[in-house]
Amino acid sequence: MVPRGLERDFVMDMASSTRPLDWLADFPAIPEGWAYLDSAATAQKPKPVIDAITRGYAETYATVHRGVYQRSAEMTVAFEASRRRVARFIGASSPEEIVFVRGATEGINLVAQSWGRANLRPGDRVLLSTLEHHSNIVPWQLAGATIDVVPLTEDHRIDLDAMARMIRPEHKLVALGHVSNVLGSVLDAKRAAAIAHKAGAKLLLDGCQAVPRMKVDVAELDCDFYVFSGHKLYGPTGIGVLWARAEILDAMPPWQGGGAMIDKVTFEQTSYAPPPARFEAGTPHVVGVIGLHAAIDYVDAIGLDAIAAHEAALVRETRDALRGLNSVRLFGPEDSAGIVSFAMEGVHPHDIGTILDEARVAIRAGHHCAQPLMAYLGVDATARASFGVYNGQRDVEALLDGIERVKRIFG
């Protein structure tokens, strides 16, 4: 648990931004003097999550939904309690709307292969945006969909005015990133939903970068599908969530076959379980689900508003400092959510990342699984610093000192 009184200290630190937060002590994989600025790729894990995972394997482990012995029954109760926790966390109307998957990538693939193959006909189209992650592009190509692309505004947001002009009855699905993993730009999801629904299309939101830093209420957003990954939410890898409206899930066919997703099997015919079991073939990642529950509890104890304010302060400080360097090009809007992407004239982002690593600063350098966006920006790659609850002003200073070293080395 987060120590008593830390929430107040956190808010005070937000206002002053003078030192790393006390929450840093909750993250044993971050040693003293190491600035971890790659949370958009994967977040470090707090001790309550690590402890929950350890207990899950060392003390309480058993299969779920199958055993009649007490340990299995208790683990099943904990597993389904986690499903209810996720439902509350994102405002789902029922736990039966929560499907556990390996991550957002699998969640989008599930929708593409199940809903997409059942509903997309020749001539139907899918509407994406320029800033989408490959995981929200390739699954639609594999499903045989024809794709149209919404452009970005000058400040690198999804251009919803353009979307409203582009969308046609042939567009059966709109799939957009709630927060860009490269630019940090936040989608006006409610307006996107209104545009999609007016045209008769469904809306899928990729929430990987949204759920760690902002309140998500799927009912308020009025979307039809929502996906996110646990490991970006301070939880374990290998676990994620697909949410969909109950009536949509109920009409979707299974996409994988195996145990747990069936009603009755014969060699002649198989009938299938209702959602969510229909989409959870095989033994699930039981301990991953338990760890996700602990991660949600941890984030809620801090408060998503406080996390958003903290990261916003770090983003402002970083962007203001980088803007003063005439060799640096910044990407994304000024109010980017927890992410600062940039390029330096004459220096490849991989070289920036390597030199920063020598100074014990960890950033991401590359195309960030968003090659179409890189082409739009006119670069092969960017350097990206992304923040979490464990970061503070000292990490920003280490980043800026490292960039000064890059400038000295490359002249």
C-alpha cells in the first residue's frame, strides 16, 4: 500500500517540482541515480504489485474455473474479483464486458478477427489516424479491411474536423489512439464517438497511454471498444483488457478455440460459452490478473488527477528547456500527456539514446511502432522521454545534462 500521508506530499511536490517524489521508494528496480524515462514503453513496478505477484506464485497459486478443491476456488474468487475491479476502474456497466487478453495488441487483433470478420463486407472501410501504433494498423490489414486515414492538426492532434468531413456510411469502424504513444496528444474521444456514431460506425479506442494517467469512463466516452495493457499501468506484462459493450460481445464469434471457452464439445459440433469466457480460451494468466488488480489499486491510491498534474509539470519543464535549444525540434502539442518526443539536428536518435544511457538516463529512441507517423513528421525516428509517478525534477535535469553532452560530442 502507499504509505499514509503520501498523497498530500505528492500534491505538494506537484506544485513545487523541486525533488523526486517519495513514491520512488516503492520501485525497487529503479536504483539511485538512474533516470528511467521510458514509461510509455513499459512502466516500472511498485512493490505492492511485485508482492501480489510473488504471493500469487508462492502462496496462493492454483488454476481457476476448473478445480473443486479449496485453493482453486479461492483463486477463482480472486480472479473474478480482479475482473470486477477492472470494470469499476474504467466505468464498465458489468464485469462480463471485461475480456482478459495478453495486451492491447491482442485485444485489437481479437476485435479485428472476431467482430471484423463477422461484420466487414466487401466495400466496407475502417477509419484510422496518422498517429496510430502499428498494433492499430496491422490487425485491420490482416482482417482484409480497406483503410482510410484521418490527418493531424498543425499541433499534432487527430483532426476531428477532417474526420467529420471524411467519414461515410462505408466506414463501419473507427479505431483511434486515446493518447498518442509518440506525441502525447489526447483525443477528444467523446466528439470522435459522436462523429462515428452519426455515420453508423463503431468506435474502438486504444487506451494504453491513457489509463496510467487519466480517468477513463467508457460509458461517458461513449465508445464501443476499449483496449489497454497492464504493463504500462504499473502492472505485469502479458496481461491486458478488452472492453466492449455487452450486446456487441454477445454477437461476436470466438476467435480462438480450446478449454474454458466452450459450452459443449462433440466431434460433430461445439457450442460456446457466453462472454467473456468465449474469448478466453485456455488457462489464463492468473497471476497477471492478480497483479493488474494490485496495480489499479496502487494508481487509485495516488489518484489519477494527481498523476496527470505531476506528469504535466514534468512535461512543461522539459519542453520549455528543450525549446531553448536551437538544434532541437519538438513534436506533439504543448499539453502532451506524459510524453516528450524530439529530434536533434545532425544527431540520430539512437546516438542520443546511447549517450544518455552512458549518463544513466533511459529514454526510447526509434520509430516507436509508428512508422507512418514518422513519415508524416519527416523523420526516421525520434527520441522520446516519457514520465511516470516515480520521476521528478532530478530526472529532468539528468536528461537535460545528457543532451548538453550530446551537443558537445556532436558539435
